[in-house]
Amino acid sequence: MNDVIQSLQQFWSFTGFANFTWQHLAMICIGLVFVYLGIKKHWEPLLLVPIGFGMIIGNIPLPEGMQVSIYEEGSVLNILYQGVRRGWYPPLIFLGIGAMTDFSALISQPRLVLIGAAAQMGIFGAYLLALALGFTPNEAGAIGIIGGADGPTAIFLSGKLAPELMGAIAVSAYSYMALVPVIQKPIMLLMTTKKERLIRMKKPREVSQKEKIIFPIVGFICTAFIVPSGLPLLGMLFFGNLLKESGVTRRLAETARGPLIDVVTTLIGLTVGASTQADVFLNSRSVKIFLLGLVSFVIATFCGVLFVKIMNLFCKEGNKINPLIGNAGVSAVPDSARVSETVGLEADPSNHLLMHAMAPNVAGVIGSAVAAGILLGFLG
């Protein structure tokens, strides 16, 4: 009888109920909220559903030594998580992004690349604020990249500079990517007048196939020479775009922008979510990171819209830029460009801004990778 009781006690000690704490419950509830927002509200479901379910997986209470936890060396989750920690997944995602991105809007309106550059001020603004709050320079650099609204770049840089903060940084970056419409629209309306929101932009010129092929080659060489440390992200982004535009590598392009990016997105979301174990994630530093991420996102949107207003001071009448596309300078492709379109249509149902907003939007993708390379070059 004693043996039976001891066996039952031993079995109980290995269950999640015996190791349960309120912190685990809190993180599981947050995971459920992410899943709800992805399914019910359609807020970036491809990101929020894997991350939310990953949070639930990562916060099932476990005794140490079972070789199951994501932080236990050699476990299945730990092996999958190496793609995040060692930076394998982000370049593969950039390959897929490049293969699905049309740079025609940027090629036809090169001046709009400046908007994408201006929006990266959110990264450096958050970097300075993080330093002021007591984070180390490396930690501040990793936190600041959240302002680029680019989850893969945030994971890549935090893995190099502050791997211990990766979970909080990745969750913050992907959360704010999903909340693009909620955060950006009030800032855009606050910073623009009715007259500015009605500005009509000239139709972009047609871009030849030769230009589309030359652009990724020249773009990569120029950016890589300026920021060699951004090579993994920039190289894969422009290579993916060359596969798309060359016309002779259709199968490779379709694989990159289809099955490959889907698999990697699933793995990165699930493992990032699972890395938010209560004992690692629930602390004051995570709260600070989440708040700094919001501030950096607000700064990025503010600077993008403000920069367009400044550019218009030097533009002739009839050649002005609608400042509503300034928000698209952050690299949340194509969500921030869709916000430009939505807000523009609310002001004038016949004024479509999407094709114009895609130019600073894709410039923002390049800009965030360049900014990550700059921070990695100085701090790495």
C-alpha cells in the first residue's frame, strides 16, 4: 500500500498541477488573448496564433530535468529554438519577403525612400530612452529595433546583442505589428489637416522589367557596402527579389514566398511564444521593453508623417506628397500601407494611396535591416 501511495505522490509531483503558479496562469491567459485576437479579430493571425499557442506550450508547469522545456539543452523545443537564438530563421523570412515584394513603387518614385529612412528614427529614439532607463547599450540597441515594426529583424538583432531579452523583444515587436491599425491611425489624424489628407499624388510611372532586375543587384551592393553587418538580412531580401523578377527562377521564388516562409513563420512564432516562460518573462524589464516598444512605434509613425510634411515645403504645387503615407515608413508590410489607404479613403473615397504608400513601406523594410546593421556594427 505504501508503494502505491509513493508512486501516486511521485506521479503527482511530475504533473503540471503540482508545479503550477499564478505566473503560469497569467502567461497562459495572455497566450489565449493572442489566439483570440488572431482568430476573432483577424489581427495578424499568421503571427498571433502561433505565438499565442507557443505561450501556452511554454507555460505548462514542468519539473526540471524532463528534457522537454525550451530552455533545456537537447529538448525538441530547444533544438527548434536555436533557429531563433542563432539567427537562422530571420534571413529565411527575408528571402520570402523579397520573393513576394514588388519594388516598382519605390523604383518609380525614389524620393519616397527618404520617408522609409525617416521612420527609422523610432529605433534610435527608443535606443536613447532605453539607455536612460538603465539598460546596457547592447540591450538598448536590441530594444530599439522594435520601432522598425519588423519582427524578424528584431529577433535577429536581439539574438546577437541581448539574447536574454529575446522573448520580450520578439513578443513586443510582433504584438505592435498586429496593432498597426490601432496605433497609427490616431497619430496620422492628429498630425494632418483635412486639406493635407485630400492631397492627390501623381500616378507612378511604369517600371520596366530591366529596372526590376537591376534594382535588387544594385540595391544590395550599395546597402551592403554601407552596412556590411546587415549582410544576412539584406542579402537574402534582395536575392529573394531577384528570384521573383528574373523571370527564370519562378519555382525558386514560389517556394521562397510560399512553403518556405510559411514553415519558418510557424516555427519562429511557436518557439518565440514558448520562450516566454513565466519565470523568465514575467519581470519589470519585460514591462519596460513592452512600453519602450510602443514608444518607438509611435516615434517612428510620428517621424514618418512629419518628414512628409517637411518635404512638402520644398515641393511644387501638384507634386506634393500626401502625408498619410508617412506612416508606411515602418516596415510592417503591407499592413501600414493599408492603413494609409484606409485613412485616405475615409477623407476622400476616390483617392487611393496604396500604390504610393508601398514605396515607403518597402523602403522601411530595407531601412530596418540597415538600421539593424548599423547597431550591430557599433555594438556587436
